[in-house]
Amino acid sequence: MSSPADDSTFSVDDKNDASSISIDEIEDGLATPVDNPSPVMDGGAQAWCTLVGAFLTAFCTFGYANAFGVFQDYYTRSHAASASHISWIGSTQVFLLIAMGLPSGKLLDMGYFRQTVFTGSCIFVFSLFMASLAHPDKYYQIFLSQGVGVGIGTGLLHIPAMAVQAHHWRTKRTLAMGVVISGSSLGGVMLPIMLNHLLSSSVGFAWGVRASAFLVLGVLIAANLLMTPRPSISANKAPKADVKSLLLDLPYMLMVLAILAGFLGVYFPYFYLQLFSVLNGMDAKIAFYTLSIMNAASIPGRILPNLFANRIGVYNMLIVVTTACAVLILALLGVASITSTMIFAILYGFFSGSFLSLLAPALGSLARHDGEIGTRIGLAFFLASPGALLGQPIDGALLGSTFPWNKPVVFSAVCSI
């Protein structure tokens, strides 16, 4: 309850222990006002298990999306379709992964966390097995299984696994979300290497994709067993979000527009760097590792800036890393050797990973109470998801059949700026 002697201080009753929280912490999204008491604690077995489970979920969901550059290269060079048409598969997958955050985030806030992640896991794994049965030269088969099916399944998993961290963490929430999203970087390291070796070997497309499906199945079983929401937050006891009020929240809507613009540009290297490297004369065996190197570099990028964001402000940190992404994309115009490609992959992986990991904490910092965090993050990603859907096909259309790389590079950089 607020102290009559000092209106700048609030206290939260957590298991009958009162602690003083400054107004600055509330404005930074690290604490909630006293009229909305919350049992959130930093740590404990349940919190750590949920963190590990969410990390494993990100490994599979965004990790698999980050590996689509392997399929972009494979389908394009096998002449399954044009680069633009193939990019629609990956962009649809990312679009649904993000857009499904609206229903999945709302379901989290309504108390249906376990049901949502279990359903998403089943759809994800089933779609991967269907993709393994598809013919690589049958566009509609890989689009429906890999684009639509995988997209819906991962979309039901990603936002709940991210937003449920707010049930367990308070002062370390931004760092916890950064650790979770770093799982996608680890997936982006391991899955491209695995898929590149399998697709280019005697194993072939069908069993290569099938092997990745078995890996995802095992990881998601562990994730479902580890993650747990807090019933006191999710079971309709906390105030719920009013979507109409969110749409009238000016700072929130400006952030949504910024994310949409970022999605138009930031994914370009994740889809096209491997193809860019091969077509620019790099040995295919070396080019295969560019995507994994970029994702490996994004692991510290998803954790370290989140650690400092608590000190300097999450939006201040976002300005720095987004500007760096734009500058690095423009730098692709001068990349012409193996060394410069690897340096680009390392730097871009770090800063793009930072950009993606800071989005959820930035949106969460605008929340008025814990009961609306899932809806607020999910709605923002839903409204910004057309950027992820359209960015890569636009890049593919700009490349055409002659691959003038300066066009998509400038387009992506301008969107990021």
C-alpha cells in the first residue's frame, strides 16, 4: 500500500513480506503498483524449471525458423521455385509464429497455458513429419506443411513460453526473457548444421527433415513437462487486458509500428546470407556454416544487452542495437570475401539477436499489471507480423533471376532505420 508520507514509494505484499519499490522501477516495467499485488518472485525451483522449458521451446520454434535459410538455399538451387516464391514459405512460417501470439497470449492470460503449449507441440511435430513426406518439387505440399502447419504450431508455443516468465520473475524479468530467446540462437546453430549435412548427403530430404522432427519431438516433451504457470496469475485472478484500450495506447502503438518496420528488414540475412555467400563464390561447404555462425553470435547478443537494459533502459538499448543492424545490412554491399562474410555474420548475429530479444521486455514494460502481459505482447506481435510475412518475398522479388543484391540490401536497411 502507498505510504501517505511518500507518494513515490509503493509496497507489494508477497507472502506477508513488505518491500519498498521505487516509482522508477514501476516506470521501467520492473514492478507493479500496489493496487495490483502479485506473487511473482525471482527464483525458486518452479521458476528455473519454467525458464529451462521455455529455453527448449525457443530452441525448437524460432530456432527452426532461423534455420530456414538452409531450405531457401536448397529449394532455390534445386529449382523447386523462384527465390521469391520459396521465401513465401519461410515468411509465412515466421508470420504465423508471430501472429499466433495474439490467441496464444490471450489463452495464457485466461489460464490455458498447458493446453496451448501441448496443442502447439502436437501441430508442430505433426507438420514436420508431413513436410518430410512432401516432394521438394511440389510447392503446395511444402508450403502447407512447412509454412502453414509449422507456423501455426510454433505460434502457439512461442509467446506463452516467453510471457509465462512474467509469472516467475520480477527484477530479473528482462534477463530471464533474454535467456529464453537465446534458445532460438542455439537452435539456429545446431539445426542448420544438422539439416545441411543431412540434405546434402545420402540421407536425403525426407529422412533429413524426419530426423529434425524426432529431435523436436524429444525436446518439446521435456519442455512441456518443465514449464508451469502460476495459478494465482493465470486463473482469472489478475485483472485482464482491455484490447480496445491497448489500441488507443499511443506509446504502445508506436512500438508496434517500429516492430513492423524492423520485421521488414531484420530477417533478410537469416533468409539469404547462405545463398548470398554461395552465389558470390564462397565454397558451399564453408557457406553452410554462415547461418550457424550468425546464430551462435546471437546467443550473447540475446543475453548481454538484456542484462544492461535494466540499468540504462530497454528502449535506449533498442535504439543502439537497431541502428547497428541497419548499418551492418548496408555493409553487405562491401562484403566480398570469406573473412568479411564471417565478420558480418558474427556482428549481425549479435545485434539482430539483441533486437529480437529486447522486444518482449520492451512491450512488457508498458503493461499496467501482470494479467495483461501475454495479451499485450501477443497483440503487438500480431499487428506487426505482416512485416515478417512481406519482407522476405519483397527481397526475393527485388533479387529476381539476376540477383542484384544491392536492391534488397538497401530496402532492408532503410526499413531497419
